[in-house]
Amino acid sequence: MAYKITEDCISCAACESECPVEAISEGDSIFVIDPDVCVECVGHFDEPQCAAVCPVDCCVPA
């Protein structure tokens, strides 16, 4: 299961550079995670990095 970014996103871009598979990009009004690319950081980190760095906790399991 991939992660998603909720409407609470403040578009700070903290998550974008943390994604090891470049699944995060800037959408129309908030950042978005491509569910076909997201691997929940498995094989890269112990926890999803987007969720770890998000200041408003809007990166959640889809």
C-alpha cells in the first residue's frame, strides 16, 4: 500500500526531497504521491520519510 498526502498539506516541500524513489511531486494545490511509484521506503529506510519529516502530519497510508 502506498502513502498519500491529505488536503492538510501546506505545500512546504519538505517531503519531496526525502523520497528515495521520487514518488512525490507538486500538484495543483498540494503535493501528491504517485501510488504506482511509492514503496513506503521499504528497502531504503525503517519508516516512510515523507511522514517522518511532514510538519503537519499529512502523509498517511492510502
